[in-house]
Amino acid sequence: MKQVVEDLRGKLRDVSGINVFMRPIQNLQLGGRPSKAQYHYILQSVRADELNDWASKLQDKLRADPLFRDVTSDAQLRALQAQLNIDRDRANALGISMDSIRTALFDAFGERQVSTIYLPTDSYSVILEVAPEAKLDENAINNIYVRASSGTLVPLASFTKVERTVGPTSINHVGQLQAVTVSFNLAPGRTG
């Protein structure tokens, strides 16, 4: 079986545009997590940025060593995301607390229940949020105002900036901690 997999791996390596990960399946799978290869190593951290950096470094080292084949991970870091950067000094000068910013953002983009309508046959929750089409574009930030300590309404855009970055399409966990599983196979004739 290992020889067939190795022959197929050699033929599929020349096909451009695809990455194929082959793993002989045993009739009995004992323990562990499913992955794209026979062996895997799980990295965990409370800091997502460091976790992704170290997972990438580990993959680069494994790929550079001819002992390892089919090195990949379950980290999917190709999603476009918008990150809101807050100028805390400017917000503080305007008399706006981080709690009021957090509340305004949750009111707009969360699903805050603000009331309940009671009828004789049923009850209905009243949810406060921006219109669904306003969530499609980060320009919705321009229409959100935060109440300063003086009572005036201040546009959120006056002390924040939206930055587009690349982020994860999904976040994997092992227990409570965020995790990245790095998978690999060994070269023929090598054992783990």
C-alpha cells in the first residue's frame, strides 16, 4: 500500500493547481484527531498571532527536510477581515470610554434584546441591530455614534480606522485553547 501511495504521490506532484494529500487508511483508527496525513502535531496557545506564526515556522522547517512529506495544517488563513483600530488617546480626549465603544458596537452589530412584545397568544423579542445590508461594508462605521461623557454624540469614525487584513476562515480548538494541527507523512522506509 505504501508503494502505491508513493507512486501516486510522484505522478500527482506534476499536476499544477492542486495539492493532494494521501494517507493509507487503516481498518481500525485508534485515538487522535483526523488529519490529512498519518502523523500530526498540535500547537496550542492563548495568543492567536503567535500560534499562527509558530505553526508556519514549524511547517517551513518540516518542508525543508526531505524526511517529511505532505506537510500541511488545518489553519485556514485566507479570509478577508476588517479590523477596527481605535485611537484610545483621541477617544479619551473626546470623553469616550472603551465600555461605551464596546456597547455601541454590540448595539449595532450584535443582537441585543431591548424589549419584549407580549400578545395574548405569544411573545416577541425586540432585537436592536443595524440593517442587514449595513453589515456588508465597513462604511457602516461612519453611521455609528458614541455618547461622550459630556452627553454629545461623537461619530465612531472620528477616532477609529478600519483596516483590512487576512484572517482565519475558521478557528480550531483543543479543549479551551486555540490550536493548529500540523500534519505530515514520512518518506518511504522511515518510521515515526
